[in-house]
Amino acid sequence: MTMSEMMEGRGAKLLARTPRHVAIIMDGNGRWAAKRMLPRFEGHRRGVEALRRTVRAAGDLGIAYLTLYSFSSENWSRPKPEVDDLMGLLKRFVRNDLAELHAGNVRVRIIGEREGLDAEVAGLLAEAEDLTRANTGLTLVVAFNYGSRQEIAAAARRLAQAVAEGRLQAAEITPERLSASLDTADIPDPDLVIRTSGEQRLSNFLLWQAAYAEFVFLPILWPDFDRSVLEAALAEYAGRERRFGGLEAGRTRQGTHG
Ligand code: IPE
Ligand code: IPE
Ligand code: MG
């Protein structure tokens, strides 16, 4: 075998290795609490502990980008006391953990709609981004007040505005340009999307960006998530073969016409 054949991976499946970007739908806090006859708040509180563990583990495992779905555009439809609890936990998390994240060289990015957020929450999110902007370790992307359809609609509005003002031609609106108009403009697409709690749906999360992501749905509830569960999901991912619409690795250049 020549070197170039070896590099092409002929004969062997080109397998996915460590994902560069892992995105997680942290679901099941309420059910975790209900199983223990505890208030939902306790599930959310324990969910924050799982989040903390997960950020550490992701950094240790060499993941470059970790996106966590922490509050969806649709979560406002929950009872006000629960929404208030979730806002309180976010504020507490930033206040308690930001210094440690910064010391750990974590770069925090927030995606989602900022407008209309409580001033204190918006201020803390901005502070987390500003403080950690120059860090070079794990990029922690927090999807907060995030909805993928809202994000895509906002991008379409901005592009339409640019066309209306003559700064852009309609024909120049390509997938790349639309990607660059999303909140995630400077973030690579997720390689792996994990959802806990047994639900198998996206719930308005990264619809555009996850076009070629691998999905792992886990039956465990989010407060039970830890490093070993993450490692198991990564192992599952490592065994997947990604094709991106092409052919099995090694068959892309020859032997395709029979
Ligand atoms: C995930 O847990 C946390 C958020 C959506 C904020 P849930 O609160 O959705 O828990 P379940 O799905 O009711 O168990
Ligand atoms: C998705 O979970 C949102 C977050 C994890 C923040 P939900 O619990 O809100 O989703 P549905 O309502 O079950 O689809
Ligand atoms: Mg849920």
C-alpha cells in the first residue's frame, strides 16, 4: 500500500474520533425530582451540579466546544415560580462559578435572545462573556433563552434588511452566509448531540447547525449525568461512520461505477 492509499484510509472505515463540538439537551430534572418526591426545584439544583461536572469532564476529555441547552424560548410557558427558580439558578451559577471557569481558561459564549431578559440576568451573561473572551481552553456555549427557529428568523431578517439597503444581493444568500448570520457564527457545527431523559426530539435546538450531527439519546435523567456517561456517549460516537452525503470511507475516489 502506498502512503497516499494509507492516508486515504482504504479498506478501513474512517471512524469518527473525539468530537470537536458536543451539544447537550439537559433534560429530565423534573422527573428526577418527582421520582424522589422532591420539588422540581431540587431537580434543577442537582442539574446545575451535573452541569458543573460535565464542563470539567469535557475539558479533560479534549472536547473543544461544549454547548449546553439551559433554557429554551418555549420554557417561558412554564409556571412563573419555576421560571423564577431557573433564572435564580442561572444567576447563582454565574456568581459562584465564573471565577473558577475563568481560572480554568474556559471561554464562555452565550447564544439565544438577549432582548427582553431581566437586566440582572443579561448583565451576568455579558459579564461571563466579557471576562473570558480571551481564554483559549474549552469554549462553553450556553444556550439561554434560545430557540433555533427564532435564531434562523432573526438571521433572515438581518439578511433581508441588508438586501433592502442595497448592501447585499439576494443571490449572495448562501448556506455559508446564513450560517455566518446565526448566533453561532464563530462556532463549528456540533459533531455530537446528546439528549438525556429518554426523549428523542430536538425541542428547537440547533436545527440548522445539527444538519450532519450524530445523535445519542440516553435514558438517564440529567441530574445523574457524569463523566462516565459522557465517556460512554463519546465511545458510541467514536464507532459511528459519518458520511456527509458521500460514500463509505475508502470508496469516494474509485470503484463507485461497479
Ligand atoms: C430540563 O429538565 C431543564 C429545563 C428544561 C430547564 P426539565 O425541567 O425539562 O425536566 P422534565 O423534562 O420535566 O423531567
Ligand atoms: C428542552 O427541554 C429545553 C432544555 C433542555 C433547556 P424541554 O423539557 O423544554 O423540552 P420538551 O418540552 O420536553 O420538548
Ligand atoms: Mg423536559
